[in-house]
Amino acid sequence: MTSVVEQYLARIESGCLPLDAGAVADYIPELASVDATTFAVSLVVHDGHVYSVGDSTLEFTIQSISKALTYALALRDRGVEVVDAHIGVEPSGEAFNEISVDHRTRRPRNPMINAGAITATALLIRPDKDGQQPTTREEWAPVLDTAFASILEFYSGCAGRQLSMDRAVYASEMATGSRNRAIAYMLQSFGVFPSHPQAAVDLYVRQCSVRVTSDDLAVIGSTFANGGVNPRTGRRMVDGQIARRVLSVMTTCGMYDGAGDWVTTVGLPAKSGVGGGILAVLPGQLGIGVFSPRLDEHGNSVRGVRACRLLSEDLGLHMFTVARESRVTIRSVYDGRELDPAATERSVRDATFLRAHRERIRVLELQGDLTFSGVESVVRRVEALQNRTDVFLIDLSRVGVVDDVSRRLLVALLRTRRDGAAGWVVVDPDGVLSGHGAPPRAPDSTPGGDDVAVTSSSAEAVEIAETMLLGRAERSG
Ligand code: DON
């Protein structure tokens, strides 16, 4: 039985199939021979589960979508400084094959237009150990084969399966790609091109000819959504900072002269190719792959653009959709009168005191993943309640992941040592506060009005909070 998500994708498919505008790319003659009626949408969610409809296992050439991947590989293997010295990150607002360089630096404006992409590819061609470049075609062949093997290995790692090159498409573009050769020679004439123009174009055309399916594109997208780790294989392909940078450049430059319209309406970092594919990413959540060969005037798949638009609108995927995160971090706030008293034996005097003053214990139950905006609201809430509270009981048992900044903020909050500051009891069964999933350390309390205890048990937390409240009353006489 198809899942409700697949039924939903099927509705998107029927919304896109009637579209027959646009034309298959034919400036690379071999591309003109594809079946123009094909269509596929794939979605890969955070744990690597794949949903798809249509021709989702049909292979087509990756074309310009390769630019995002090779840029990531160049950043990983050559480092940000070297890459930045050769390629900018500014949108050009021009077509993909425009000869577009920054007038001052003479660098290609970004890695998503051909000039920048060919430069990124050139950065992956390594001279031999003496720094010598080959001079003959025979000498170049093994150097290019080695560089392409590492490109293919990287693409395959991101897709989670072994990919291969379409030789016919490669030969067809090599026979007709004068413009790309012109771009590479022009860059060389500026004195900033890192390899031989012919070699770089050859390698670039190979990478553009790698065969993928819409499922592959969605897995690749999910790898970037997941901070550089392929969620299906668990393999880290790039670090989180590189993933973030690639997504940033895809956002501003990935859809060429249609980038502004794309960000406004679809709102997802994306990259298209003239093979008919589009890869889109919702950071932290999912990867999308769509495929349909007929293209609009920008070189983007007509049905692919429609499918992304429908997905974004109907599933609320626009990356600037305002999250309710900060409001939902605090699940509830109440005082100690709503807690069942601890089962501990207490003296009559203590029990009477606790009955009269339980409201001085304040419980904050937090939930979900904690990020800055959510924890900031916790900090403010705590500060507002400070005067009416002797002991805060913070319950983290419904919290998932805590990012670094949230952890630092929470720890700083617990360590606040102001006169008369409240004591703290933290319920943290999964060790999210330590950040290592480690079991919490044994409860401890430091005399002097600044008690902090961490425990894995809610019942024990109540007992500690009561004891803290009694201790504080004792000390203040
Ligand atoms: O360089 C070219 O012209 C092709 N190999 C790739 C162009 C492309 O996919 C542009 N994207 N929409």
C-alpha cells in the first residue's frame, strides 16, 4: 500500500504532467535524444527514508548540478582560502554560460556559473609532486583519470551508490563545447586559472556527464541537509561548515538569473541542470530530487520548477517560514503545589514548612530540540520568576538535541551565582545537558545558596528540590 506521503507526491505528479511547455536542451546534441515526457519526484527525509513517484530510477546526466558537488569537494580538498582566492560567492544575475567575472579581481563571480565551475574543477587537477604540469595528451590522460576518479567517488558517496559516466553525452559535449573552452582560455588569459584550460574543460564535461536518478539527487540533497553526512550510509562527506557554504551559494546563485524569483516562491537552496534535474534542500530536514527534461528560458526544468513550487507551498517547506520553536520549547510552567510530595520521611516541622511553601519550587518542562531562540525564552522566563522562586526544577526529559549555544546558555544560567539566586534541580535522563548522552552525575549540592543538582529521575528531583528548599530556609534562618 502506498503511504500517505506517496499519495501526496502522486498528486504533485498529476499537477505537473499536463505541463508540456519548454524544450529539451539540444545544444549538447546527445541530450536531445531523451524522452521529453518523463517525470520524477523524490524526497529523502532526515533518517534517509526515500519517497518517490514517477520515473525515479531513470538515469539522466547531472549536468550543472555537479557544480555544487565539485565546489564542495574543492572546499574540502583545497581549503576555503585557496578556493576563495579563485572563485567569488556573489550572484551574477546572468545566464549560466555567461562569461562573467568580477571586474576588479578577475575571479569568476561564483561557482554555479560555468566560469566558476570550470575553475573549481581545475582546482582538483593536481600537478605531479614536482609541481610540473603534463605537456602532452598522453601525459594528461592519467592525471585527468585520477582527478575524475576522486570526483566520481565523492559524488557516489553523497548519493550512497556507485555512479558512472554517460560516455555518449560526454563525447557529444566535448565535440561541441567551444563556449566552455573559450571561457577557460579567457580565465587563463587573466593569469588566474589554476590548470590547463583544455584539461579543466575535459574534466568538467566528464563531471557533467555523470548519470543520476531523481532518487540519487534527493539522497545527495539530504546529505547536505544533514550537515554533510549521508543519512543512508552514515558517511561524512564534508564538514558542517562546507555544507552550509555550499547551501548558501546554491541559495543566491543556484538558479542563475531566476534565483531571486526562486528564493521568493520556493525558498529552498537548489541547483538545476540542463539534463532536466533539480536538486533542492531544506536544511536540517530533507533533500528533494526532481527530473523532467523540458527546460524554461533559464535552463531549468519546467515541470521540475512547478513540482518544487508545489512541494514548498503545500508542505510548508520555504526555508524562511517562521518557526514556532521559541514558543514551543517551554512545554509548561507550574509551581511545586502541583507536584506530588516526595515519599521521603520528613519531620513534622519540615513537612509543615514544605506544605506552606511548596510554591517556592518552580517547574519548567522543556521539549523538542533546543536552539538559541528557544533557550533564550527559557532564560527570560527564569529571570522573570527569579524573585518568587527558591528552587527551579528544569525537566529535560522531553528534550531531543541541544545545540552548542543552547547548552552554553543553560549551563551559564545554572552557574549564575547572584546573592539569593535560586537553587537548581535538573531532570536529564538522557544526558542532553552534558552533550554526550552520558548519564547525569550524582546529585550534588554546594552549600551557600547556590545549589545545583542533576538527576535522571523525576521522583528523585522532587525530593532534592524539597530538601534544597528546606536547606535554604534553614540558612536564611
Ligand atoms: O556546461 C554546460 O553547458 C553543461 N555541461 C551544463 C549546463 C547546465 O546544466 C546549466 N544548468 N541549468
